[in-house]
Amino acid sequence: MTAPQVASLPLNAIAQATRQAARQLAVLPTELRNQAIEAIAQALETAMPEILAANVADCQAAEAEGIAKPLYNRLKLDETKLLAAIEGVRDVGKLVDPVGKVQIHRELDEGLILKRVTCPVGVLGIIFEARPDALIQITSLAIKSGNGVILKGGKEAIRSCEILVKVIHQALKTTAIDPAVIQLLTTREEIRELLRLDKYLDLIIPRGSNSFVQYIQENTRIPVLGHADGICHLYVDQAADLNKAVSITVDAKTQYPAVCNAIETLLVHSAIAPTFLPMAAAALTERQVKLLGDEATCKILTISPAQEADWSTEYNDLTLSIKVVDSLTEAVEHINNYGSGHTDAIVTENQIAAETFLNQVDAANVFHNCSTRFADGFRYGFGAEVGISTHKLPPRGPVGLEGLVTYKYQVTGKGHIAATYVGQKAKAFTHKDLD
């Protein structure tokens, strides 16, 4: 028997509705957008038992299907993580409104005035694996910045995403914002269709594995903001405080190993390797970290040898590759060769070495004497983030509100015409910046 044909998904209609709702949202006063954000926070608090129960069901189903440990860790939404997400919603509400800011105010000529004014991007397409807390962050940032958003979560988080969007829609119905500004897609087929909606979507932000992000980038004409890898490094310099270095190493690897800003490679200067590596190894193995090392490291530690592929592997788990280098220059070259441009850090008490590292490492986030785990929109004071971008052009690094607005040029005249400013009797522009 021939299988019945599945009706095409009405994504055009969904996208049109989202764009229309977003246009209305974009012109709402800051106060009304902030009221909606607070309404969402309160609704999430009230619905916490229902949300957590849905997530438990997702986790149980995912475990039964043999979900990978890093993905499971991202999927799990316990009370602590949910409360932190709700706190992030309220933090977004407290941030300065990024919409309607005059960046340039210039007189081109008497009565002819130019303004460059920030405005929302439009409609965002957010495609993410596992993390239901990302949905909460993204929604609050979208509303604050005046953008509509079409969300597509991973199949493993479908119950969590559905209850979250249901709660958010109920909250928005009590405000001036049309709930259509937030949409949720639930099937894999919808992703392919979504990527073709360049008429209605202005930006795609994928959050997931390397292969997942690359698939998105290769299958759409819509601009894509994101990163494919989180291959982060920590370099322990010969002038490092070794106790400080051990503490930072342990935190950067084990505080939350499943995320993209955890380190995957530890680089150690040869001058301090014989002393530092045993100290670091003892602290890391105590936390069940599997260590892999280059030839020089394996002469100091009894661990498995690292392979060439390990230097470009994002483990997202308790595995760490270690390499001994002879100089800061060699460390920087290794990072720029194998790194993904996400986050890299140096531990040193030598300020010149630190400045050299910060200036020469090609990454969106470069740190000195602190854990790579600080590469995060919430920790940067952005309230939350829609993702982290490793692109050279802005927005770069954790993307919060400032990355969700663009700008337009507004010119106001009094009957001015361009012909006045050409020819032998051309009038000169004043080009005077105004307060």
C-alpha cells in the first residue's frame, strides 16, 4: 500500500504571522516590552513543577534511546538551572533598551539632517539541540530587542520546549504583545523548510554540534550567526603561579565539561612542565578526567598518547589533551592552528607575555589568569545570550541584545534635492555633528 502523502507544513503562514507580530513589537515602548518580560518570568515561576516534569520525561526518553552524555547534560533542566534561567529573564528586563538609539546625528546641510538609529533585525530563526534553557534566554532577548523568533529545538527536548512556549504564550496574552511573535517548530522536516524562508527570516542562529552547525550554514541563503566548534585552550606560561594555574585548569575543564567554553587542550611551557603537570594531573584525575598527552607530556605523566586528531577535537566531556611547548610563540601558533576562535586563556604573572597572548591569539574571547568558563552572555552582564559567534565581523563572542539590533539611516530635509550639490555652482555640505 502506498504511504499517505504528508501535507506540506504551512511555514510560510507561520513566518508571515511572526513577521507581522514582530513589526508591531518593534514599535512598542520599552516599558511594555519590559512588562512582558516580567510576565514571562512570573509565569515560568508558577509553572516550574509542570516544566520540570516535562523535562524529566524528556530525559527518561533520551536515556532510553542512549543519548550521549554531553547532550544529556545540556538537556537536563533541574530546579537550579531553571531558576537561573528565570533570573536571566529578569536581568534582560533590567538592561538598557537597544532599540531607537541614535548613533549618528549629523547636519549634512542647513535643514538636511542625518540620523543613524538602531532597530530590530526582524525575525530570527533559532535552531538548537537539547538545551531547553536556551529557549528561555532567546525568548527574553528577542522580546527586549523587538524581534520575532521561530524556534526549533531538538527532538530530545520536545516536551520541555512545548511546555515552555505554552507558558510564554499564556504570559504574553496578558500583555500588549502578540504571542505570534514566538513560534515553535517540532519536526525535522520543518528545519529544511525554515532554511528556505529567506523572504521572511532575517537571521539564523544555530546552537549545537559541529556537524549540525555546518549543515545549517551549507543549506541556507539566510545569514547565519554562530560557531561550529568550541575548541578552547589554556596555556600555562613559564611565569605562571602554579597553584593558580591548577585551580583555573580544573575549573575550565570540569566545572561544566559539556559546554562550548570548556577547555579541550592544555598547553604547558616546558620550563615548568615537570613541576606543574603532576600537580594538575592529580587534581584532574581526582575529578575523573581522562588525560591524553604528546610525547613530552607522556615522559612526565603515565597517560595515553594523544593523536593528531585530538588537537582539533571538541570532547564536551571529561577528556583533556595536553601538549608541552617551548615558548609563548609556539603556544600561540598551536592555538591559531587548531583552535576554533572561541575562547583561549593564558595563566602568567608576566604582563608582557599576557599582552602578547591577548593580542596575537585569534579568538572571540581571550583571557588572562581566569577560567574560559567566563565566556558567557550572562557572566558578561548581557542578561542572557542567543549564542556565541566566532565570526570576525560583529557581533562576535557572546551575543546578547547588541547583536540582535541593526540600524537604519534616516534623512530629513526641507525640499532638498541632490542637484543643488553638483556642478560649478554646487553648494557645499556642512557635515556638522550635532549633540
